[in-house]
Amino acid sequence: MKDRGFRTFVTVLAGLAVIYFGFTGSRGSGEEGVSGGVVLLALLASLLAWNLTKPGPAK
């Protein structure tokens, strides 16, 4: 399964991007760290990326 490596890469990248932008966007609020909502959004983005990169039916 050659596509699985690509799917894994895109999935991890989507999750990390959400965590990164969630972390850098909260710097002005006085809180440190990543909130639970950002982690949940990262998980949902990862699952969406995994689903969207699923290969189509073989013909």
C-alpha cells in the first residue's frame, strides 16, 4: 500500500498545522500551552484529511 505513507503524512501535517496556528494565535491571551479545543480541532482536521485522501475504488 504505497498511498498509506502519503495519507499518514498529510494527516499528521494537518493536525500539526491546526495545533501550530492555534498555539500562535493564543499568545496574546495570557495563557500558555494548547487548549483542549485546539487539540479537538486538530483531531478532526486529521480525520478529515485521512478521509479525503482515501483512494477510490479499484477498477
